[in-house]
Amino acid sequence: MVNKSIKIPEIDRMPLPDVMPTEEAIRSFGQNEHSYHPDMWELEYAMHQYLNGMTDETLVGRYSDLVRSMFSFVSPERGVVPIPSYQSSWYWYRKEHQTRLEFAFRNLTPPSLSICPAKEQFWPPSKTVPNGIDVIFRYGKRQYMREMVNDGHIRFSPAETYAETGNNSARQDDELRKHAFRSGKYTKVTTESGQTLPVIGDITYTTTGANYHLVCFSCVWDEQLFSEFEADTCVAVTQPEMLACRIEAAGKSVFLGWYFHHNPVQYFDPYELRKNEYFGAGMSKDFRFAYQNEYRILWSQMDQLPISGSRFVDIGDARDIMVMYDIDGREVS
């Protein structure tokens, strides 16, 4: 039951997708069609205001991050994806709506930001599967991209270096520790003697893992990623599985005894984890980075001796599986 003393403020409602998942897909998550209506989103949030422990500044940052990702994830083909998945347009509309609702509860006005559907991109025109990995992309400086394509010279950086202040906002993250938060309002802390202690702010949950080295790609062609990664060139890898096989074979002598892994990053909302939702240090990221649609290839230390600094894996001439492009989609020789 919602506390009847809570008055839900009225906020504007955005036009929503014209398509929805099938009834079967909706039911598979224990939901119904009402789960896709703003009335339900507002009721859910009034019952559990999971953002109420945020500072005003952090709330503004969250809203800006949401809007940035909506440029990537709001599109007709994603309307059929069930709402619990970050691959769904509905997921982002719900998050955006509830975040604006928190602004309203505080009598604040959210930043004025334009939200529009993802535009059709240059590559590949026939791709319709959300986050498909038929092709992956690496954005960077032409000199280094050419070395990767012509010589197969691939740099793996230690995860801890991504937290360094010299990285720009698109790259800077604590890759060895992932954090989630729970509002103190809904958390009870009791001492051994049975005394209940007040909780101020949010409770932080942190997961860690073994050290690892990684190289990052994206699952999408997105012109905005050129500026995000300060890149002038994008390499399209047309056979990602072949690339992974070559890296695994060539890298075994560089990362002796280390564990090899590759797959798309899974994004999570650190303030609203789903029940039993897993988030790990190596393959999960805060959804403020979701617009990057990252695909990563990594070597995990496990029980082996650590390796300091970056390491290179050389797979040889990769022009049979890689093509370079500039920002206008022109092939670069």
C-alpha cells in the first residue's frame, strides 16, 4: 500500500513508443501491460523513492546521463524488448520519468535537455537486432588504429588505469570496483543488542574482482563516439569471433595462465538493482556509460602473478577482418 499521506506531484508525460513487447514476453517477467504506463511508474516510485538519498547535484548528473543514453536506446526496434532490460526503449522512458518525478518531489526543475530517438546510423544499414555483435567498432587515433589493422598490434591496458584523472569522462571509471546504492530510508541497521541505528544517506554496496587487462570496442557505429573518445578513425571488426580467437591464441604467451573472456558489457542502474541482478567488476558497468554499448575483451589475472603496465598482443595482419573509416563513413586506406 502507498502511504496515503504521500501526494504524487504531477509532471509532464513524454510521448511513448508505439510498439510494445508481446504479451508472452511481458508475462515472462511477471508483469502486465500496466507495467508500461506512467501511472504505474509513479505509483512504484511513490512506494519506493530510491533516489531520495541523492544530492541535488548527483540527481542532475543522473538525468543528464539518462538523456545521453536515450539517444542510443530509444528506437522502434527496441520497443519490443521487455522493460526490465536496458536494451528496451521502455526501460529508459521509465527511468527518465521516475528521475523527473524525484525532481518534482524536491520542487526542483530538471535540466532542459532534448530527447530524441536514435537516428539511423551509417553502419550497418541492415542491422536491426539490439546490441547485435555481428560487427564491433573501435574508435581511436588513426596512427594506432592503422597499427591494429595492418600489424594486428593490440594494446591491453590494466583495469586500474581507467580510474586515473588524466582520462576524460568517457573513459574514467573504477573498473576494479563496481558500486550500487540503497536509500537509507529503506534500510534498517540493528546492533547486537537490538538497538536500531539511524541511517543517513545511501548504503553503498561494492563488488570487486581479480585484476585484469582489457581492450574496449563498441557494438554500435555512433558519430558522437568519435568526440567522446577523441578519435578521428573507427575500425569496424567484421568478424568479432575470429578476432577473439586470434587474440586468445596469440595472448596466451603474454598473459601466461590468465583467464580469457570477451562479451558485451552489461549495464545496471546502481540505484535500482533488480532482484538477484548480478553486477561484477569485469563485465558490468554503471548505466551512465550505456551509450557506449561497450564490447570488451580481457585477460583476468585469477591466481597468477600480476603484470604491471600495458601489454601488447600481436595477431598479425588483420585486414581480412578489419576496415578503417573516418567520421563520414569513408573507408580509409
